[in-house]
Amino acid sequence: MIVYFVRHGEPDYETDSLTEEGKRQAELVSRRLVMSGVDGIYSSPLGRARETAIPTAEKTGLPVEILPWAYELSKESKTTMFSEKPTHLSWINGTYWMQPKFRNLTGKEFFELEAVQKSGFKERYRMITEGLDAWIKELGYERTEDGFYMPVRPNDKHVVLFCHAAMMRVLLAHFMNMPYQYVNFPFIGNFTGVTAFSFHEFKRVGTDEEGNLFSGVETETAQPLVPRMISYGDVGHMYLDKEGVPMRNYSTGEVF
């Protein structure tokens, strides 16, 4: 199974809808997804994500299922620990989180920080990760206590979830079992950037003398797996625009 997480198109945040440029981006990413093959379409409850999903739904004839948990992370993750004005915890500069006292924290230690405890971040993070795992389980892959995924109903489906940038950083940390501060600031994606994970079922594995798994031996027994990130924030679909209208990196202004 391959899961595509697609950030919404360029938005008008005040109206929670897409700009004209955002609609163009949504059209172009829909062409890419159709070529990749899509078996299911899902969306965040927010308008900018639902609107981005429309062209893909129209082209495939598939319905868009709304996932209530797939909300933007920063909606309820504000703290006054860093300034008098409440600030989204996920917006705090990366140089702060990469200080030695923070960057070496385990995931558990990170959630014990005062800023995390008082901001509502922990609750939002839990809502996203628990919702994510319940959804992935419905699709055939159940998370184990060790943080792997067991293919209980392995399949070759391609599904897409239209969602948000900060939310996707939660997905990265959760899937790869990494402390959130490692991905909070370094990972940022463009509008309609495609982040894809492959839930590949390993069929050729064995065990060495110390009990470690390695590839090379046929087995009929399903093995736990780690989702593989095969792309992050990719906007190659923008080259499908025959009019040649450039896309700008919304953060740096770079044209590509």
C-alpha cells in the first residue's frame, strides 16, 4: 500500500479556501494522482484541504471521505512560554529546538516540557497520531507496541489524504519513531507538495544467530514493517502545467 499525504493548495487563511493559484495547484496535483492511480480519497475537515481534493475526486469519480482527526496541528498548540503573545508551538524557530538540551531529548522527555504540557500541543498530537493509526489499521496495517506496522490485510491500494504541513510533521515523527523536535522545523513543504509512504510487505526475511532480521530468505509469515518515505513535499506535478506558469517556494521565493 502507498499513502499519499498532500498539503492543501495556496490558501486564503481568513476564508479557509483556496486562492486562484491554489486552485491551479490543486488541478495539477490531481493530474499526477490520477496517473499514479488512486483507490481512495480522504481529507482534513478544513475547507482549504477539502477544496484541494475536489479535482482529484472529479477525475476519479471517487467520494471524498472526511477524517475528523486530520486537523492542522497548530490550531490548539499555543504557548506563552516564549513571549507574552500566545505562539504556536510548531512555529517556534528551529534554533531553539536544536539546542543541545532539547535536541537530545527522547520523545517522552519532549512531551514532559512545560511548554508542551501547557500549550494543548500534547492533546492535539495524540488526536492526530491515534486517528492516524486507527485509519491505517482500517486500511490493513496495525501498529504494534514496538512502533512497527503489521500487515494484517496487505494490499496494493493507493490512497491520498489532503491535509496540512504541520500535521504532516507529526506523521513523519510518528511513522519513523523520531522525537517531534527533530522534524518540527527542518521539514517544510510547498503547497500541494506530495509526501508518500510505502507500506511494503517484506517477503524475503530471515533471522541471524543473534535473532536479528535480514533479507534473503523466503517466508510465508507476515513480518512487522516500518513505513518507507518515498517522497517528501514533492511538487513535480507543477511541470504538468503546459502554460509554463512558474511556481514559487512560498518560504524563500525561489522559482521552479
